[in-house]
Amino acid sequence: MARVSARLPENAAGDFFVDRSCIDCDTCRRIAPEVFAEGTSFSYVHRQPGSEAEQRRALMALVACPTASIGTVSRISAAPAVALFPEPIDDGISFCGFTSEDSFGAWSYLIRRPPAQGNVLVDSPRAAAPLLARLEEWGGVRLMFLTHRDDVADHQAFHRRFGCERILHRDDITSSTRSVERPIEGPSPVDLGDGLLAIPVPGHTRGHMVLLYRETYLFTGDHLAWSPERSQLYAFRDACWYSWDEQIRSMERLLDYRFEWVLPGHGWRYRAPSAAAMRSELERCVAWMRRKAGGNG
């Protein structure tokens, strides 16, 4: 629970605040950018909510925060915001909320599908009781696709609760994920059935993968995101743990696929007007990455 005594001095005067436990994951800024802003390695309340809608978004940020660093002086009930997760994004795709500190606040997603196919979790949220109960109501989880080793969080709790098959590239398996049911091997894409395609994209980590769903939605983990500041797709050069050159080659291979959405674990999501427009944006990203490799851009 956020502590008023640890309230950051940068917060605007008023009810909502961020305390010193903030890890600067940017979850709150993506959920409620009208309320939260970026400081120096932290987020803070740059403006108090001015409407019911803004207060609702701020409370959703409070619920989703991985470190419980957001609070209200008056102890406003967050129950209405809890009920809003998973938050619908588009046609059966939802943001799970309840991010985990173990994954540095990485976003996870639910693909809600008919019972014959079963629901899919992309990366692991925090195993919060309200989220587990909602997923139970919606038919549980059949598959858990783990993009890479950093965003596995509470995968074991979801497996225990729902018996879901966990998918992770063998090159990213660690002691905490050695029990995954379906390790993916090698550099080739793997058809998981029912419109799901696992695509290895080494770079950020050796075994990073993205998940393409119905040639529309690309769940990208830490491989690819949208930058509002740059107004372009980009990759995290300063958080590339394996190989930037390999990540460029992986990005180039994505030009062979059609998709309209980029849904990342970190960074902003992006929807292009068309698959062709997304390809153009991806080409811009690859060109930028090449410049970064050469020490420019």
C-alpha cells in the first residue's frame, strides 16, 4: 500500500499520489497519461483527475501498479477499477492489468476464444485473486505463451489454477521455468494452431519470441513497441541483453508477416490503419535500428 509519508514531492497537490517505491515501469502513464507523468526514474501525479472518467483511469492505474506505489489520501475504494480488468482492447483481446514487479510491470494480454479453442494468456500478470476469478468465469486458460524469460512472473500459479500449457523458447528457459510443457526450439516459426504462430525473434534475449494471432495481432514482449515521443515503432537499444545485430535481423524477418497491431509488454501499443501501413512503419524501425548500430540516430 502506498504511504502518504513517502509521497514524492513532485506530485500535484490533491488526493492521488505516487510514493518513493515507484520503479518507473510506466504502467500508470500508459493507463492514465492525463494524470501521471514521467519524472527522473519515477512517475508522479502531474495533474489530479478532473472528471469521473479521469478518476476511473487513475484508479485503474492504482490497481495495475506492480509495486502498489499509487495511493489516495482519502482511501478511495478501488473496487470499481478492479472490476474493469481484463480491459478490452479489440475483438477478444484484453489487457490483463495487475502487472507484476517480478516482470518490472510488463503488460500481459488475454486472447479470449471459444471453449473449443480455449483462452490464451500472453506473458504472466500478477496472480491476483480478482483476476484469477474473472478468468475462471471466462473459461480459464488453455495456453500461456511466454515471450521471453523476463516476463514469466506468476506463471506457476496460473498453471496450478488452470492447468494451462506453457510455451517458452528453450534458449530462455531458466531454473524457474524448467517445467514448461512446450519448449520451442530453433529459429523457425511454429504453428500453434487456431491462428496462433510463434515466431522466434532473438535479440532482446537469446530465446525471445513474438506471437502472431490471425495475421492481425502481434504480441511483441520486449522486442518491438511504439514510441509516442518518436512517433515510430522502435526497439529498446539500452535494454538489449543478447545482441542488437541479431535483433535487427529478427526485425527484418517480421517484414514477411502481415499484422495491424503491435501489443508490447513494455512500451506503447500501436494500431496501424492497414497491414501495408504497419509494414511501412516496420521498415522505418529497421532503418532506425541500423543507424543506431552504426552509432547514429
